[in-house]
Amino acid sequence: MRVGEIEFEIECQEEQLQTAVDRILSTLTEKLKQAPIIAEKTAAPPRAETCKGVIQKLWEEGWFSTAKSLSEVHSEMAKRGFHYDRTAVAHALIDLVKDGILTREGKPRRYQYAQKRPPP
């Protein structure tokens, strides 16, 4: 896992992975808030977010109100500054389908993802 210039390697059981990632991100976010930023004042503070979390934010914004392909999701994330591997995006989309947030239609390699239920 990489956040800015910092890279983490996580070794744990699969069921412990989400908890470990959440702890790392919350600790890193807290440390970044406390540390003075040495960059220019116009530079945005570093963001520590998971691929699944970024896609959930897109859903919360209503971006999935119309069906989107994997490449459209990947491109939108890149436009917003999140450069995840396409396979990571695909896995996160599948997780959100399993969670009942998104629905998947179509044939393999041509799936379209749309909101299963509207955001709160």
C-alpha cells in the first residue's frame, strides 16, 4: 500500500486486512494533521484513501446514477488524483456489488456498474 512517499507492507490474515488498513490510514491521517506542511501553501494535503472508499464517495455523489464501465470508473478516479491499478478497481467494484451498494449488468469484460440503491 502506498500513500504519497510512504509505502506500507501489510502481512496478516485476510479477515484482518480491512482493520489493518483502516488503522494505518487513521494513524497516517492523524500524523499528517499534526505535522507542519513544508510544501507550498497552495499544495493540497496528502490524502490517504482506499480504492473502495474512493468508489463509495463516487456513489455518494450520485455518480453511479447511470451505468458505468470499469474503464469509466478507472478514468474518473484518475481525474480525481487516485491512480489505482485496474484490477484493484475491479475488485473494489465487485466488493461493492456484494455489499449491495452497486449492481452489475452485462457480460464478462463488458460489465456496467450502477447504483443499486440511491445514496443517503
